[in-house]
Amino acid sequence: MKKIHQLTKLFFAIIFSALPISCSSTNDVVDPSTPKPPEAKNEVDFWLTKGDQTTLLQKQTGILAFGNSVNIYPNIEVDGTKTYQTVDGFGFTLTGGSAHVINQLTPQKKKDLLQELFGSEVNSIGLSYLRISIGASDLNATPFTYDDMPTGQTDVSLTNFSLAPDMTDVIPLLKEILAINPNIKIMGSPWSAPLWMKDNNNFVGGSLQPQYYEAYAQYFVKFIQKMKAEGIVIDAVTPQNEPLYGGNNPSMVMTALQQADFIKNNLGPAFKSSGIATKIITYDHNCDNPQYPITILKDAAAYPFVTGSAFHLYGGDISALSTVHNAYPNKDVYFTEQYTSSTGSFDGDLRWMVKNVIIGSMRNWSKNALQWNLANDGSFGPHTSGGCTTCKGALTVNSSESLNRNVGYYVAAHASKFVPMGSIRIASTISGNLQNVAFKTPAGKNVLLVVNDGNATELFNIKYNGKWITTALDAGAVGTYSW
């Protein structure tokens, strides 16, 4: 106890030594001609979220000003002269289910929500990247593709191709989002090819038959062209969501060799001949198999058509992105999906997701950081039969006038609100449990995102250009600092 008491005294001695001290008493005579010391002005904006939810993306009111008073705290050094990748954005997958429940809001409630999510106002979080499914994902009410045919019939010429299944919810909502942020990037990923192209004629599992590779390439072309006709530009596509998992509804298995074959002989040439500039991003599955995208990138014929590789983190380690980047530094890497579960805790998910999905992906060269579902209803639906029943959206829409902001919302917001598209990652040092990543924005601001991954409050310095501020984060808390 004596040792604890001494440490407590030392702690407060350090804190109070940094405070201005007045030596005057009520009997002192103050010379009115003596100039007053300048008031300290805040130089760093600090936004905080705590794991216990007592503070949620709240701007702090204390003064943080750079100085050079020596202390014993650990340092995070930010170096703007060392630069890495340019950021495309942060966001979610706008599933069919997400669009459906958001469209159930009253017009004014939906308008306000979309401004909050995608706008640039003070109270907006500035989401800048969306992923959508090409056809249905498992978070649609039912599975479908854009060219479904009666059993036994085919449509190689794609005469019956239609975006009609998405014309009720997804496409109208995308148009409203684009009216708010015309520059938002959109990636498309299929969960399954049309059943008549597959070797099992089923939404679940199966593989694309080689005789339909060319038809499937044209399926992508039609999707991109018809979306463009609706005013929606698709920035990138992946040939298959989670190509090594055939147990979802819908899903489709596509090996690395099959994907390389499809890209080099069909998809890439089809885009080229149609004048399509949409990026082709390979893999789109877990970090436990970096050899999959490496197999495709080392194929000399596929390589020119591929912009980069995409990853999820339901298996493996986030460092897999650097493994692929280091093998092929001229190709980009992307982080395209990670969900939060209905059974997860706010504090545990906040800490893990910020550390891995945001900070981890960015420190391993990712161009973006996307979480899974943007929104769901109170029963974690809609979803297909056999689809995910525990995938928790960033938002839960309870009624036409009521919604909750869940942990995924705050995970994204701590980056998206402060790090717009076109920002560049800059160097920052890791100190103990203080996981972090830093950026320089197009407007010239520095942004540092920090999560305290330890089990106790940490005081620390943020050093920049030879000066520093001293700040603190509770265990599991997330802070974004901007100056």
C-alpha cells in the first residue's frame, strides 16, 4: 500500500507540475501594466469513443497544445515525410437487406440519415466507399442473379439480363447517396453466377463451367454498363466473393487457377474490348491464404488485368496484406469485409475492429477498409434461408422513425469522418499497447487514430516536428486526433 501511495503522489506531482501555478495571494499588488500571459489555444482536436459507451464519437473540450516539457510517458512519433499508400475510403457493404430496411424509414428520417452517413457536414461521418453484391448476397431476403432462367434453359447471349431485382431498393438508394456524395467509390462482388452457368445448378456452392466463362465475362460487362446507364459508376469488381467457401446461400467456388484463367482469357479481355475502366480485384477472401492472389499475380497473362487483391479477416492475420504487397508492390491491396456479431460486446468489438480492420489494414497497405452489413432489422434480417443470422449491421432499423447506431458505425466513423478519399498514410510509431495509424489529408491536416489495446489507462505523447502533446486513453478506448 505504501508503494501505491507513493506512485499516486508521483502521478499527481507530474500532472500538477504541468499546470500554471499562481504565486500571488489576496494581499499581493498586481501591476496593471504587466502584460498577461497569452491564453493557451487548442491545437489538436480530439474525438473519443469509450468501450463502456459513456462517450461515443464525442469531441473533447480540453486544450491540447504542442510543447516541449519533458515527461516520462511513451511516445507516438508521427512523421509526415514518410508516406505510403493513398486511401480510397472507408465504409460498408450496402446489401439488399440494408437498402430495404433503410428505405423503410420515413422520407425525412432517411434523408437525415443519409446526410449523416455520407455527407460532409459537421455532424456527418463521411463514409466514402461502398461495396454492393452483383445479384443477391446472403443478406437479401431471397437469392437471385440478374439472369435467372427456368431449370434446363440457358441464356448465353444474356438476352434476359436485367437489374430489375435491385430496382426497388438498392439502385434508388444508391442514387440518393450519389446525390449527397457523387465521388463515393463503389465495388461490386458476386456471390453466385446464374445457376445455368454452374455445374450443380444450385445457388449454394458449385463452380462456373468453363463453357460459360465468356458468357459470365459479358455478364459483368452488362452489369457495369447498365449501372452506368442508371448513373452509377462501378469503380471495381471482384470475380467472386469468398471463392473458397461454397456453403453460403448464395455462393460459388472458384480456385485460384480457375480465377486466373477467367481473368486472363475472358474478364480482362472483355473489359478491354468494351472500353471498361473498372478495376479487377482478385481473391476477396480470408487472410489465411495469401497464396491465392499470389498465384494469380504471378500468371504473366492475368497480371496486366489485375489492379489488386482483396481480403477478409475471418481467418489468418492482417499482415497477409503486406505479404502480397511485398511480393507485388505495384499492385494494390484492399480490405473488403468483416462483420460484427449479434453475440459480440461493444467494448470487445470496438477494440478488435479498430485494431485490425482499420489500423491493421491501413498499416498493411490497404487502399480501403470496409465492414460488412450497413443495416439490418431488429431480427438481424433480411437474409436468405441459410444466410447469416448473426451479422449485425452498423445500424439497426427498429421502425420507420427509430434506429440504433451499433459498434460498426463508430469503428468506421473514427476513420471516415477525418480521413477523406485521397488522404495519404504517413509514418507513426507503435508504442506498447497504443496501436495507431496516421494520415495526411488532401487539405494538409494530420490525423492520428489510436486504440488503447491494453487493460489500463495510458498517458502518452503524440510527437510531431520536435514538439508534443500529452493525452490519455482508457483501456479499450479509441481516439482520433487531428491537427
